[in-house]
Amino acid sequence: MEKWNVKKILDWGIEFFDVKDVPQPRLSAELLLASVLGLSRINLYLNYNRVLTSSELKTYKEHILKRLEHVPIQYILNEAYFRNIRLYVDESVLIPRPETELIVEKSIEIAEGVLNKKGSITIAEVGTGSGAIALSLYSELKKRSEGSSGGGFECTIIATDSSIDALEVARKNAQDIMETEDLESLEFIQCDILPEAGSFIFKKYCGKIDIIISNPPYIREDDFPGLPREVREYEPGVALVAGKTGLEIYEKILSAAATYLTTESPAYIILETDPIVSGGLLELVEGTIDFKQALLEKDYNKKDRILIALRSL
């Protein structure tokens, strides 16, 4: 039986992906092999002469065939990295994007200001998916609180999603990432946007939310066919496509936010967006009487990415 060491199988994988026009052939080959062998990408090159077992070789070739069909690497390996956490992901949730990390950064800045003034904070995330935003936000706020000279840390996050499967992924990630005593501070809820009036959750949180955060669907129907194959065929369309204008879910969020946001102190809504729809979103928010101030923040590529709106008292 032919023996395959790391260098030989890696060279073969890169060349194979290159010939088949698989995006980022070297990165794909390296990440898949590193996962199979339990190594970092750097350590692959320190173990060039390591011979793969038959089981490792079989698994790697299975991964290669999936990637050949443009299955995203994150779905093949069931893992994605977002800021400081590693998440379980499958095809029921979107793969967290690097640009989405910016919404966490902006939310932390605002949340720390609320915590300093009130001593506690309640946050709602609409469309949590894998839980990437909610879990990163809670974990990083807690860490910063522990590193300061302040008192206790009081943060409650409710995270909603319309998909039962997505919520199962989010709960799994919460259990894997968070300390047991912190789990009660996160509440995962199945609903369209936010729970309807009359529900237990509505009564519990009505008028008490300091910040509403969301990275909602904002792709226009006509733009969906132009997305990369990896996205079109494997990521959940319901989490991507908003409708004809791309503003449909934003409208629902703004409508639902009114009764949930606190009126006892300044409240915020923080939304991820895209340059294609950001102008329309800004007009939509500025036309909503509940929000007196709104601004667009750009990402690292100088593109409109985050909308921050303040509801003053």
C-alpha cells in the first residue's frame, strides 16, 4: 500500500483543488488536513514526514470530496472561529463572518457605558444563529468587568431565532463556551423577531431592554443568484434573503423594538448592514419617531457596515 506523508498528501490536495477551481486551494487543503491530524496549520510544515494512517487518509479524502462540491470548510469540520471563541456550526446556521466581529466591538463600547451608569444591562439579539454575537458579547463584557476595579457583573441577554435547529446550535455553543453559573444569564427564545405582546417573555422584558442587536437577513431577492456557490447552496437562505428591497427584516425589528427598549434611560439599536442597503436603512431609521439619532459606521474596508441608533428619553 502506498504511503502518504504530510508533504505528499498536502501537495496533492493543493494541486487537486487548483485544477478543480476550488477557491483558496492551499488554505482549503491545509485546514482540512490540519483538522484530520489535530495539528495547527504551522505544525503541518513541522511534520512533513509524518505518515498518515489509513483512517486519517480516508477521512482526509472524504473531506476533499466534500470541498470539491464547494461545501464550506466550516460545515465540513463543524467549527468556525469568531473573535475569541470556537463555535460548532452546521448548515442550519450562517457561518460567522469576520466583518460581523465589528458589531460586537461597537456593542461592547456602548454596553460598557450603560454598565458604568446603571450597574446592569439587558440586551436582546434578534436572529442569533450560532450564538456568535451573544456569546462573544457576554464573554468579553464579563472578562472586562472582572479586569476592572468595579463591582459585580450583571448582564442578561435574550437571543431569538425563528429556527429551532439554529437555537439548538446556539444552546450547544453556550454550554460548551460559558461557565455553568453564567448559563442562566442567557435566554434562547424561538420567535420571528421578538416575542409577541402577552407572552411571558414580553411581560418580563417589555420596556427593560437597553440594547437590541441584530445581523439580520438583508440580501435582496434579485441579488441572491449572484452570491458565491458556497453561500447559495449550503447556507440557510432564510438567514440571508430579506425580500425585494432588503429592508423587510429591518422594518420588523424597528417595529418590535419600540415596546421592548427601556424608556428610563437612553436605549440603543445596533444593526449590521451592507452598502447596497445601508442608505435605505438609514432613511428608514431616521423616519422612525422612536429614534432621534442614527449613524453609519464603516468596516475595515471603508464600507458601511454598522448602523447605531439612539432612542433618547
